[in-house]
Amino acid sequence: MPPRKRFRQKGFTPTPSPRPGASGGGSFWIYGHHAVTTAIANPRRLVRRLLAVEPESQQLQALAGRAVERTDPAALASLLPQGAVHQGLAALVDPLPLVDLGELLEDLPAEVPARVLLLDQVTDPQNVGAILRSAAALGASAVILTERHAAPESGALAKAASGALDVLPLVRVVNLSRAIEALKQAGFWCLGLAAEGDMTLAEAKPPPRAALVLGSEGSGLRRLTREHCDQLVRLPTRGPIDQLNVANAAAVALYELVREAPAAPRSN
């Protein structure tokens, strides 16, 4: 493992995440079986309305423990984006309360493996949702986004996440570089994924506490983000198409981390 880059000055204090509260924006519709059932099971999620088509309404009411508005497929579809695959279920919800990065890091035991994903201005909700789903399935502790120039919570994001939005912490920070420094202070080795990395992720042999930093579809990692990473690594792609979609790259890279490190204990 190469020497760590030193950006922290004496007395460095990471910029805190925005004060906990609503994560911005008004209520929005989520839809689809996994997204809706996971949301209503999340005590942190405020659900304002539940709509379902028979026979889903009976099943949903038993799960939610509250009244469910019965509707028909056409009426339900009229509330949602065109072409939304709702599977007979939809819920009007508020955005989740914000997660504070400092508190999240304090809650991660220092002696156990942990993986975190940081997304540098990834704005496509489908990509962010897919990354959340992979991160939840492969045991990541959190996904960190920039507060601006990043996909907000939405029905499309929740659908792509297939329930992961309500089970995995999604942290929004003002400054991604400072978030990287906060992770370093918490014992994480920060790896930026870039095609020009001088070695593959496997060759880097990352430690059990590792953070993967991924850039946007168009421009990749920004210069300042690259400079704050401990190391730039690449995936061993070959052939006529040598780059992966950011969501696919996140899944492959996270699997490599999981394969190399002992599994972290599952949270209840």
C-alpha cells in the first residue's frame, strides 16, 4: 500500500453534513412492490398515502397496519410518470431525514470491515438507485453523495434501488473532498476508480476498511476529488468497449472488496 496523501492540516475538522431534517424537496410518489413495502416498514419514512390495486391492497394493509386506498390500474398510473412499472402499489412519501456523516462514522465499529461508496456528481437517478441496490446487497455501510449536482430522492431512484433506499444510509455532503478526509480520519483507505489508475483494484489489495470513489458518467472524477483519494485504481476491462456504466463499475468494484475482505456483521 503506497504512502497516504496528506491533505489534513493541524486542527482539521471535516465540514459537517447539513443539519438533520428533511432532505429537501416535497412529497413524491414511490412505486413498485419492493420500494413501497420497504418504505412502509422504515420507521424513519413518513408515508402520507398508500394506494393499491386488488388483491395487493389486502396484502399491503396487513403489512402496513394502516388504511390503504383501493384504486384501479388506470387511476394509479395517472399519478405516476409515464411508463412507471408500479406493480399495483404506490405510496406518497416525504424525503428521508438527512444522515450526518460524522455520526455515521462514529457508529461504525473500528475493528470490523466496512465499505463505503462515494459518488462524485452522479446525477442519473437510475444509476444512483442501482448503486444503492448493489451496495445493500454486497454489504456496504453507506453511499455518500454531494448535496448539489446529484440525483435527489425520487420515484425513479427508489424503483431502481428496489428497496435499498430505505435500508442503506444515503448521506449527502456539501464538500466531497472533506468527506473523503473525514473517512481517512476514521481509518478508511480511499480509492478513486479511474481508467488511468496505475494498478487494478485487486492489485491494490485494499484493507478491510475501504471507500470507493466513483465519478459521473460524462467527466468522471473531478480533479480535486482525485487529489484527495489515497490511490487511483482501475478495473481490468478489455476489448472494444473498455469502460463500464458507473452503476456496473460500482457493483464490480464492490464485489472485489467483498471477495478480498471478511464479511462485516449484518445489522438487525
